[in-house]
Amino acid sequence: MSKDTAPPLPAPLAVPVADSHTHLDMQDSTVDEALARASSVGVTTVIQVGCDLKGSRWAAETAAAYDSVHAAVALHPNEAPRIVLGDEEGWSRQGARPSGGDGALDEALGEIDRLAGLPQVRAVGETGLDHFRTGPEGLAAQERSFRAHIEMAKRHGKALVIHDREAHADVLRILEEEGAPDRTVFHCYSGDAEMAELCAARGYFMSFAGNMTFKNAQPLRDALAVAPLELVLVETDAPFLTPAPYRGRPNAPYLIPVTVRAMAAVRNTGEDELAAALMANTVRAFGLDGATV
Ligand SMILES: [Zn+2]
Ligand SMILES: [Zn+2]
């Protein structure tokens, strides 16, 4: 079996669930194919997340075109430093000029701000801190961008989607300093049980991805076991983080049932009961009341 072979369709969920974080623009299939495959197994709604200007514009356009797609827009924490440092590859991908500096970041943030005001854009993110991929030279730009996104989410009354990679304490601190929006989601939750208690006390949503199924992910499963049910979400972060037993093969929203079943086992809950809670939580987190889910 090749590493590139798409995993088979899992058995459908009886109760529909949303994929709270995906990147359809980075996957092999068309949007129509991805959505059809997903809904055939009970994944009826997706949050499409933009990571740069081009991706954020695409997310907003796609959400306008499909009732079952809702958008999140942002400059990814690894993208903001590239803009400030004038990384040419980053600029050409975005079709913007390679001027660099804080002015270039402000210009890009202005466009994200405009997109964040659109009705089909339900969240600002993914933003946050990534101490794994961004080196010391990019940290100031990353933090400035994160603070600006928090302000935007609050001003527009949208959810905030956090990317936190090896930066738990700093992310929590900056959220406290700025004042977190009413609805804040830790995407691809990566903390332990202790951090889950901190997030729960602050009312932050914790979105679990396929990596909670990995052998070495016991701390994630411990976190999931203590997280309050009403704050738990599920996501693919596709094409990344394909759940076991398909780790390393391409991920897509139709694989959500694999992760939901693993989560139900960890929480010792029925699959349907968990699925209903996950959908209700996604509606609350992203303000989807009245939308097609
Ligand atoms: Zn992320
Ligand atoms: Zn992502």
C-alpha cells in the first residue's frame, strides 16, 4: 500500500459531526468531491481555514459558494514573520509585493481585517505562536500578528482559532494580557491534562485532531479524558495528522469518524452521544446557529 493512497471510507456516523478545522485548498480532491465524500459518512459541515492572504481569500470565497463550508481567515503564525522578514517565497505565494517590515505586515493584516468582517467568515485564525517552526528572529513579528488577530476577532465578534505549537505558556499569557474573545478555540489541541483544566476554567474550546490516536499521544488522551464535554471539538487539520491506522497517508474531512470513535473510546461515551455534543459545540464555537450544519 502506497503512502499516497487515500484511506478507505469509514463506516458512517449515525449523528452528523463537523470538521472544525480543515485546509481543502491543500488537499488533492476538488471541493465538491471532498464535501460529498465527507457528507456520505456524516461529516456535513467544515470550517475552512486560511493561512495566508491567498488562502484566506479562497476560504471566504469557498464559504460564500457552499452552505456547508464556513471560513476562518488569518496569517498563520509562521506566515507573519515571513512577511516582516521579506521572505520571497511567502510573498510570491500571496501575490503581494516583497517589501517586508512591519508596514508589510500591517498591510496584510488590513486585508485579513476586511475579510474577517464578511458574514460567511466565522472565525479569525489560525493565529497564535509556533516556537517549533519559527526561530528567534521571527518571534516579535509572530507575537505582534497574534495580538492583532485577537483584537480583530473581538471587534468583529468572531471566534478566535489558536495555533499553539510548543508555546502553551506564552499563548495563555498573551490571551490573558489582551483579553480573550468570548469564543476561543485551541485548534489541534496539544496540551496535557493540566493545561486542559486551565483552558476549561477560561471556557476555551479544545479541538482534537487525528494525532490523539497516535501511540505516543497518551498526554493528549489524558487531556481529552478531563476536558468538559461542552468544550470539546473534533477536526482533521487535513491534509495533515491522519489518524491511526492510516498515519502518514493523506487526510481529508471524510476521516473524521475514525477520530470520533477513538475519542468516544477515551471518554467511555457512546459514539452518537459524543457526535451530538461535538456538533452542538461547533455550532456554539463558530456561531453557526441558523446555518446549514
Ligand atoms: Zn495549526
Ligand atoms: Zn491548520
